[in-house]
Amino acid sequence: MNTSDAVIIGGGHNGLVCAFYLARAGLKVTVLERRGVVGGAAVTEEFHPGFRNSVASYTVSLLNPKIIADMDLAANGLRVVERRLQNFLPLNDRDYLETGGARTKESVAKFSNKDAETLGPYNDRLSEIADVVRGLMLETPPNVVEGGWMSAIPEMLKAAGQGSPFAKLSMPARRDLLALFSQSAGDYLNGWFESAPIKAAYGFDGVVGNYASPYTPGSGYVLLHHVVGEVNGKKGAWGHAIGGMGAITQAMAKACAAHGVDIRLNAAVKEVILENGRAVGVATQSGEVFRAPIVVSNLNPKLLYLKLMDKGALPNDFRERIERYRVGSGTFRMNVALSELPRFTCKPENGDHMTAGIIIAPSLDYMDRAYLTARERGWSKEPIVEVLIPSTLDDSLAPPGRHVASMFCQQVAPELPDGRSWDDVRDEVADLMIETVDRMAPGFKASVLGRQILSPLDLERTFGLVGGDIMHGALTLDQLYSARPVLGHGNYRAPVKGLYMCGSGTHPGGGVSGAPGHNAAREILKDRRRRVH
């Protein structure tokens, strides 16, 4: 029998971050990873002979600077470089939009001088709000508790403390904050801009990993969620980890190993072991038992509570809420090996735009139609596709003169409406995604030497992303902050003693940030000192 102070289910980035902080505090920690490689969805693998790429997660921004520093990820091999251009939107055979630094204003002015002048105030307002939200990422939300005033007072004080930065916002920023949490991304952007291209560029952030229209109420927060990151100290920027996203988790694994963390691969957990209503360890599918007084789950809450635990171990209302917990991000993920760089008709030359996030979705209305059609038939004939070509910044990923591209495709239905399996249509939809790019960059289809396809079902089977949900649950108001995943358990503690959550199904949600793992470790250590939970 294996014994430790803490056992963590899932070796994704949040599990590794949690393990690091627990081990640094002196605990003996074991991490159990189902796959044969550590890293969860943030891994780099060869998908075609000689071609490597970030398989699922594919770009860097939300990774928290404190975690980077604490784990000394740079010393453990991590290097992140910024895109030379943030986004490139080919609109038709002639026109395009570029965003990033001073180029944004110049590019927007081609479509609207008014919008070009509005960029400064818009970015200032969003930055003011993002700074406050960024400060909450490493905070534990106040928990909504049952009982009398005495039990509620500590949480009320915490809420007051976390709310104080919001009181310092200007009144216009407070109004915009309310709008972002309640409005759609489309409505919010329509209040600022008049031209379709810039609204599409910013509105794309409102549907990333979000199976929704940009006009769906609440998508404004998803937009905000994607602008609170930074790269090498530059706020709001996006970048690439040299060696792919696996470089992040490999550096984390090294940091963990330096503190004695035992990482076990090919160790799929079958159940959480309970004794007298308390979690005391886990059993794996191979029959091994790992006992520990602290059990931490890095899984989607649905997997933890509905697959690994006895139904009778959970309060009825809690289990019912988990059954209704909304997942499914409308993601169809592809990696392609290319014989050459794409040549977009509107800008055929090679340049900085090849390092950008290339977004094929020219307007909010286009995105709206893609979602509505996906709901009706499973996927849209005019899908949203983002292409990222990391080999333009990192020559370790492909042979000389060749390239790799990540294709992040939306909107697709997490489950097909006619009862068909994604296995039946994955190649048909993959062809469509490639043809969508080919319409803007003729010859792209012919340049594809090999491809890796990950439908929503593949993402679930391979990485445990239920419904293909890269966020471990929708980022909607009823599933955020103190209510993530369920109101009353937004503080990383499960309704079972000894059991904790550290994955993206907790605050602050999805993205490769490490924040849930960091925050969960802090609460675990706090309970250990006080000998509670």
C-alpha cells in the first residue's frame, strides 16, 4: 500500500502547481496521472513524423507571474516569447485587420476613423477593470455558508476585503464592469465601436471556449477573462512557450520533483476511498491503493463527483447541482503539419501576421450564425477558425522549411443533435475546417502533410474534458467565483471531509493559469494547520 500526506488526482498543470506548494510546505505528495505523459491538456507531442505541437492547450497568457516565479519555471527550462502581432483577421480577398500595439489603430482606421480614436479609451477602461479582476485570481472566494452569524462573519470580512479594490474603480469603470458581467460581448462592443472588423477581433475573445453566440448574455465576462493575462510582464499579451505547452508542465514537473513529489503515470483513478464519511485515499484501475488524509482532485467536477464517488456519499442537492453543472465549449481542435506557410489572398507575403492568432470570423454576425447553425445541425458550414503557426517563433517543432499549425475551431455541438457520434463525422468536419482556411489562403489544403483531429468526444476521452470543455465548465455568472462549481463550495473544499478541488472547475476558471492549484494548496495548508476539514 502507498501512503503519503496528500494524493492528487490528475497531473495537469493545476495538479502540478498544487503538488508543488504542498510539497514545498513539507508534505509528502503523490500525483496520479491517467496518461503516459504528465501535463494534462498542456502537453507537446509528435503527431506526424518529425512534427511536434501543443496537442490541446496551445497559447500562453494567463499563466500567473507569481507561480512562474515561485516554481522558478525559467530555471527549469521554460521560455515564453510574445507574438510579433497579436491577431490577424483576413476579411475577404482584399481586406484584413491587424491588432497589436500601434498597428491596431492604423489598421482600424482603414474601416473607421471614429473607431480608431475610440481604441485608446476602450483599452484604458478595460485595463482598469482587468487590473482589479487580475488581483482576484489568486484569492479564495468568500464562501456562502449555512449557520448563524458567527460562521458567516469571517466570510463577510473576506468579501469586504476582496471588494475594496472595486470601490476604487472610477464610476465609468464600475458601470462597464456591471455590463461585462451581465451583457453579451456583442452588446458591449456595439456600445463602443461601429465597424465590424474590430468588433470581430475583440468579440472572438467572448466565444473562445464558450459554446455560445457573441450575443449570448454573459459572454462579456468571457471576453474579460481572456484579457487579464500577460506575457513577460506585458499585460494583455499572448505568447508561445518554446517547445510548446508541454514545456510549461515539464518545467512544473521538474519543480515538483525537486521537492520530492512522486508523479505516477498510467495511473488512472477508479474511485475515491471513503471511510466514516471522510476521503482517505484513492484506488486506481490497476488495483493499487494510495492512502492519504488529503485527497485533491484536478478533474472536471462532473468526473469527480459523478464517476469516482458513491452516490450516497454526497448531499442530494449538491449532487443534483453537479448533474446540472453546464459543460461543453464547442471546441474542435486540430494540429496540422504543413509543407509551407499559408498565403492569404489579402496579404500573401510572409510577415509578422504569420506569428499572430489568425482568426477566420469577419464579424459578430458571422459568429452568431456559426453558433445558431451548430445548435441546429451540429456544426456550421461557416465555422469560426483560429489558426496559430507556432513554428514561426519556434523552429524546434518542425523540420527545416516546414511548419506546424494549431487550429482552434468553433462552433461545434458538444453532442450532435441527431444522436450520431463524433466518430462518424470527425473527418468530414476536419475537411471543412481546412477548406475554411483554404478559402482565405488558397493552397493551404494542398500544403497539409498530416493532421491530428480532436473532436469534442476525443477531447473528453483523451484529456477528461467533459463535452470537450476546455474550461471545465461554462464561465457564466452562476458558475463563477463563490459559485464555482457550486455555491457553498467555492473555496476548493468538497462536501466530504478530506477532499479538495484544484482544477479549472474552481475559481478563477479555465485557461493555463495555475491559479486554482495555487489557491487550493493555500486552503489545504490552512486547514492542516487548524486541523479542520
